[in-house]
Amino acid sequence: MSQDFLTSLGLSGHTSGAFDGTWIQTSGAPLASDNPATGAVLGTVHDASKADYEKVMGAAHDAWLRWREVPAPVRGEYVRRIGEKLRERKDELGRIVSAECGKILQEGLGEIQECIDIADFAVGLSRQLYGLTIASERPMHHMRETWHPIGTVGIITAFNFPAAVWAWNSMLSLVCGNAHVWKPSRKTPLTAVAMTKVCAEVLEEDGFGALLGLIVGTDDEIGTTMLDDRRLPLISATGSVRMGKIVGQRVGARLGRSLLELGGNNALTVLEDADLDLAVRAIVFGAVGTAGQRCTTTRRVLVQRSIYDELLQRLVKAYGSVTIGDPLADGVLMGPLIDEGSVQAFEKAIVEAQSQGARLMCGGARHEASGDCAGGHFVQPTILATDGPIPMTQEETFAPILYVMPVDDVEDAIRIQNDVPQGLSSAIFTMNVRHAERFLSAVGSDCGIANVNIGTSGAEIGGAFGGEKDTGGGRESGSDSWKAYMRRQTSTVNWGTALPLAQGIKFGDD
Ligand code: UN1
């Protein structure tokens, strides 16, 4: 595999793991970033210490004090130029994403496109941070609502979207007037270093580099320090439900805000009137794409009984043509899992599901790759058929395991779909407008995302992204998600000569 992109992004050899406007010489333990497809070391990042964290946090805060005074549309102009840089470096950045987290190049490039899209969205938003004006009940009074920058935002991200989820947060938050301290996954530190380098170039010219603080470190040393740090009024965290509960409770204990985007257990319903060609394609992309390591991955397919056998057969056939291998190679549809632990979790889940009555329809084992990829963490995309929900279908296993079960009708599908702890994404395939509208109604899907004739994954940036229940309740990316990164101020101005009190209260005088 050509390593040119590593050289051109300055990632060969040893790299600093902390940025406070300049790259700090971090002296913690070396953290090797492995290519999950080959096991080869891509580069090494040195972990940051608490002292390094203090530098990053302090510099971010100081930069914020100046940044909040820059008019929002001018902040948007910086983000516009960041979007340009990302366009220029899209190919190299897409390659580091693929090489480090194992998603195929098309998806690596798609991830950088998602960063460009959110930058563009943020530019437009920089002229639309609208507040309301509100009619006052008092004469010669005026009420208004203003949105101000919240401060420095802590951003904690997962390995599976090592660039885009940071960009969702940071691009919006930059135009909102904030600084950031980013703690990326320790499984994908090089992508974080590369993204920070490319984006900070624009800000560094005017001494604002520290707005994009970066800190690679352990949860114990750096993660908990961030959660307890009152200089971070908002912690935006993406990851497992287990992690999210720690973040929510710990940040809540100091009455900070958290924005959580946690696990999914996404179901896709196929009714008997569906366009099955569309459904099969959507299921394969949703379940096999990113090797099942998206929070939006399709994990359960709920099929109306009359078409159950047919759909199952078509899925098994489609799975047979999924090419597995080096994610950077042409024609490959599925790369490796992120590490050996994930392979073991995959194997364990399949054994467990089978002990609960699930029947293995295809896959079920490691995939033995050859050549450079012999050391990779590959598995076979797997389909398990069940007669209905089992304990394992309540859980999210971050791997390409798909459970397919029969349902009676749309009501049955909605009930089974919603009867899990998570509530991120959902989809229905039907040509019947009544069924589709029921699915989208108040008695339908309880998820943050509910799609019709589109799969569960691959959302555009323009909508709000996130989900309910164990998914954490946060909303990121499009729509009015920007409000999470600002503080709201309600102001009442009296331009008259009297001091009337609200609610008609008379206090002391007439
Ligand atoms: C994630 O897996 O954490 O909708 C994010 C999608 C992507 C984002 C996934 N746009 O699948």
C-alpha cells in the first residue's frame, strides 16, 4: 500500500498528540496506530499528560475570549476557508480515515465530504444565528432573545467516524463563537492530528489556532479531567451507552451540559407491498457498510411473514457477493473490524445468539485474508434468522451481524422495533402511504431518525442527528442543532419613563 498520504499529511514516524495553537512535545507513552487491515503500524502518537491538557485548555480559553468578539459572519468566513482546505486535501484525508479505521475508501472519502458539507452548512448558518423578539405585556417594553457563544466545548469522539463527528461539532461551534478541546479515540489518533493540522492552518494565520485544541490521552488521565473541568460548559460525546452514562452523570454532577450521541439498535421493516430491490440494497449497505461499525448500522430486519422467506434468500445471495479485504483496494465492499477485541465480540455474540435459538444463514466466522492483509481483523458479514426478539436482539454488537425476524403487520413491526433500549435510527419499506405515515406518526417509530424507503444509515448533514432513550437524546449536525453550542439570553428593555411590573404586581407605590 502506498504510504504517500502519510508523508504528505506529516504523519510518518512519531507525532505529537496535543495542539494548543502549536504542536506540544507530548512525552507520554507512545501510542502506535495500527492499520486494522494489515496490523502494520501507520504511525505513533505520544499520549498527552495532565500538564499538556492544561496548556491546551488554557490556550483554547484565551483564544475563545478573543474569538467571541469576532462577528459571526466573519467567523463563517474562516470556516468557509477551512471547507476549501478540506476540499483540497480530501483524497489524502479520506485515505488516512480508511487506513486507520478500516472503512473502504469510498466511505473514507464520504466522511471527508461530510466534513465539507457541514463546513458549508456552518458558513450559511453564520449569518442566521437568529433569536426571537417577543411581545412584552408591559407598555414601552421590548423583549428579545439573543444567542451567545457558550465557551470552550469538549469534544469526545469514537473511532468509527474519526473526522466527521468532530467536524459536525467543531464547524458549527466555531461559527457559534466557541473554542474546542478534542479528545479523539485512541484507536484513530492520526486522523485527528491530520484534521487538526489541515483545519488549524486557516486559523493560525490570525493567531486563532488554539481554538482547535487537540489532546490524545487516556480516559483516566484526560477524559475524566475534561468531564470535571468547569471551563468546559458543554461536553459533546459520541460512543457507547456505557461511556455516555459516565459522561452524563459526571458532567451532570457539576451541572454542566452534555450532548450525547450513543449506540443504536436500528431496525428496518419490510412490508409485503415494498419494492424489494430497493429494500435489499438498503439492507446490505446499512448492515455491511463500515463493517457494521456505524451507530446507524441496520442491526434488525423485521419482515412481513408473506415475504419473509423470499427476502431472506435474496439477502443471503447478496451477502455472498460482498467482497472483503483491503479497504483501500478497488472493488472491496467491506474492510476489517477495528481490532481483535471487536472480532472476539463478534464471535461471542453469534455463539450467544445461536444458544438463544437464532439460526445462522450465512457468515458467522472470521474471514481469513491473504498477503498484506493476513494480519487484519476481518470477519464475514453474518445473517441470523430468529422467530422473534431474543435477548441478543436487544443489544448492539458493533459488527456486521444482522438479525432477520418475521412480523405480522405494520403495528407488530413498530412494537418490536421500539421494544429495545436504544432509539437512534429506523426505516420502513412500503409503498402504502397509510403504513408509511403511521410509522412516522406519534404512535410510530420512537427513534430520532425514521426513514421511508431509505435505509437506517447514511444520513445527510442537513437534518438533526441523534436519538432517544439509551442513545442519549442529543442532536448534532443540521437543523437547529447549533443551539446546543450557544447560551440563550432573554432581555427585556424598558424604553418608557415608568416601571410597570410584570403580572400587574403593585409594589409600594400606585
Ligand atoms: C456514527 O456512526 O456515529 O448517518 C455517525 C450516518 C453517518 C453518520 C454516522 N452520516 O450513517
